[in-house]
Amino acid sequence: MVLPPVLFKIAARWHFTCYLAARKIKTFGFHHKNNNTTTSSRAHHTPSLHTDVSKCPLEGRENQTVVCDFDGTLLRTTSLFPFFMLVAFEGGGILRALMLLLFSPVIFLLGSNREVTLRLIIFISFFGLRKKDVNLVARAVLPKFYLENLHRQAYEVFASCGRKVVLTRMPRVMVERFLKEYCGVESVYGVELEMMNGGDYFTGFVSCSGLVAKQRALKDIYGEVKADLGLLCSSSSRDNLLIPYCKETYVVSKSTGSNSNKLPREKYPKPLIFHDGRLAFLPTPLASLSLFLFLPMGIVLALLRLIIGLILPFRISFLTAALCGVHLRVNGLRNLSNEKSDKSVLYVCTHRTLIDPILLSTAVQKAVPAVTYSLSLFSEFLAPMKTVRLTRDRPHDAAMMKALLSEGDLAVCPEGTTCREPYLLRFSPLFAEMTDEIMPVAVDVKVGMFYGTTASGLKWLDPLLLVMNPTPYYRVELLGRLEKGLTCAGGWSAAEVANRVQRQLGDVLGFECTGLTRKDKYMMLAENDGVVSLDHQNIGIKHGCKK
């Protein structure tokens, strides 16, 4: 039991020592170079002749072609480490991610040689990975972090052009799907990776360098006809390759790459509704180090919280969980006490995590049975209340819910699956047919380290990772019983009642209502129900239920 913390302490000390040594060596090399190349340095510090991207006009570019780099231009960050860490962690596992972190001082030391650094990161991240695992990360994990890192001014100029071409020093498999599906890019040119075992596994080696790939692409496409517009990164001298191939160029400088130039969510090229993966933060080297140092304590903390939830009564567990760093905010208890009835109540909850029914039971201080579509045996064992699985056979599920309501209160999440982002999926109208004693319950969860839901990973880890977050925040708001005249008893159809409840909960939480379903989510993230069609890849936001 003592061994893992000792290993983490040794790893942390080694990591920090190498980091300091790398800084000293790099600083010494910098000063030594400056002493010998003073004249050359002055020549490189001449003012840029290219206009800042903020001054680029957007009108009349619908028929023009734009070419730019991905990292450092479209993305606000020039560091590629976090995105490779996501591939290593989500695609390869925790040991591969730890290996990449331990090599980060070496990567920092080799920072001046970008080609060698990139080859080392690629080898550690991709060696032995299955192609389908990398495709899963590229499809379901990376788009969230790319969208959150888009440079507002650079993207606005980029989106104003009709034809878009992107160059990148990252492996093409990491960026191509995002750029084509989210940004409407026509062609993507990046580093190509070598495969083995019939093309199912990556060797970790590249077929050619990123610089060579850029030069070949530019000569092949724009050897005779120049692109209309080129976007350059001021911190990268290699972007000068674009200048001879573009009619006009604009610079995306570091000063315009701050958080003030973060692209707002409402301006995303495509709504970010579904995404997968376990990490809820961008894993920079420092953030990744913090993650691994926290893991031993996090496991102990998670076990302690689980024991509290299983053994202690709700009234006591509420207080003890707060002492363990859990923030639970409950509103609307007056609605519960002021509306007593002899009839059983159907609690209709938004679905954020697997523990939503537990949060409801904690809020009302009694065990409320819950019906759910999918639950692992481990999660079912941990639940302090009765859980019943739905079969997706409508007559059978309706009979089961009516039987449970005849015994007492019942909780249901009509979305049928969880959604991490501020959107509500389509509400199944089945609940509205069961009773006219309906109480909408708004549930929201915010985490800072791990997501407690997954579409393609191991579902039995969901509750463990959720309670492993250092300070998770949970919100439960009871909205009061729906008026009888607004239920099916008042002459409304089940779909209309479901739409009304969805809109009511969306207004309280500040979420947007959609017509997307569980099937849409799994087709987009895990492809469990077959190959994703073009219609599903371009899903738009709809309001309300299907009648």
C-alpha cells in the first residue's frame, strides 16, 4: 500500500529535477548562441511586414482559397503536448500517459529541435496503438479541446473563405476528422504515420517530416496558381513557407492569442453536444503532473465517499460528504413539503451522471427507486436505492413503471442517456402516460478532473471516477408538481407534456433543448448502432419531441 505513493514521489522529484536541468542547459545554450550571432539576431528582429489578422477584411471572400497552419494559427496554443497526452491517455491508457509525462523534461530539452521533439512525442503516444482506438479519440475526444482552443479572429477570417486548406505538423489522423466535419476544410496535409500488422496498429514512426510534408503539399497545390489568402503564425519561422504561395498574408501574433481571443461557444462552427473521454481538463505538462500526484489520494477519497454513501443514512451522509469536499446544492424543498398527496410522485430528472437518482434521494432524504436504460452491475451494487432496468419494449416498460408507482414514488430520466454539455436531449413521452403526479427535477453536475460517463469505455468505472473528482459540484432543484391541467389528464398529448417539461427544466438550468436521442449520441461517439451516416454527422439542433 505504501509503494504507489513512493513511486509517484520519486517520479515527481525526477520530473522536477530534469525540468530545472533542462532550463539551465537551454538558457546556457541561448546565451552562448547570442554571443556568437549578435548580428544575425538583429537581422531576425526586424519588424514584420505582414498585417495582423485582426485587420483582415471578411467581405467578398466566399470564392477565395485560404491556406494556414493548424497549431499556432487556428489554435491559440502552439504547444502540441496536451493533444498527444489526450491520445496517450484516452487511446493508450494511464501507463502510456505516465511515460509521456516522464519524458516531458527530455522533450523540453530538445525544444529547439522541433523535428526531433515531434518524432519522440509521436513515438511514445502512438507506438502499438490500434488504429480504431486512435480514430475513436480523434472522433469523440479531441474535437472538444480543439473547439475550446480555436483563435477567434483567425477562425473568423478562415471561415469567411469558400475553399479551405490546412497544413499541420501533427499526424493527419489526429486532426483531419475535426477539420473536415466541424470546419468544412477541403484538404488536410500533415504527418503520415507508418502502420504494421496489416494496417491495424501504428509503429510510432513517421513516413516523412512535417516540414517536408508541408513543402510537398504547397508545391503540388500552389506551384502554378497561388492561394488567395495565407494565415501565418508570428512565432514560427517555418510559416514563411506560405509566403511565396499566397497572394496576401496576415499574421496571427501571440499577443492576439490570449484568452480574450477565445472563440465563444455560440460561434462554434458546429454545436458541441456530444463528446467522450475521461479527462475534463486540457492535460498540459503541469496539469498532467498534478493529475498523477493526486491519483493515490483520489482513490482513497473515492472509496471513502462510496462507503459514506452506502453505509450512512441520507441525513448524515449529506453532512459527511460535505466534509469530504462534495458540494451539493438543493433548492425547492418547500415545493416538496407544501404539496403532500396520497398519490405516488413521478420525479422526472435531467440526466447528467449515473448518480442522478442518488442525488435526488439525498435531496428528499429518502430512497426513491429509479428506472434506467443501462447500468453496470457494479453501479447497481453501489446504488443505495432500488434500481430497475428498462427493456426498450414500450408495453413492458410501461407496465413495469405503473407497478413501481403503485408501490411508491419513482424517479425516471426520460433523456435515456447522459449529456455533458448544456443541452437537453429529447424527452421520451412514456413518463407522461404513467401518471398526472409529475414533479420535474433539474439536476446538474460540474467536475474539474474526470468525467463520470462514457459511451465507449468501461462503464463500471463511471461512479468511481465521478466521486474521485477533488471538489465535484452537484445541483438539485425540485420545481414543484406539474399542474393537473398541464398533464395528459388535462387533454394534452404525452409528447406535448414531455416537451413542456423539457423546456421548463432547460429554462431553469440555462440549457438548450434538442431533439437528439440516445441513438444519435452512440452513433456519433461509439458507432454502436452501425456506421454514422452523413445525416447524423451534420445533426442540427431541433426543439421538442417527435409526436
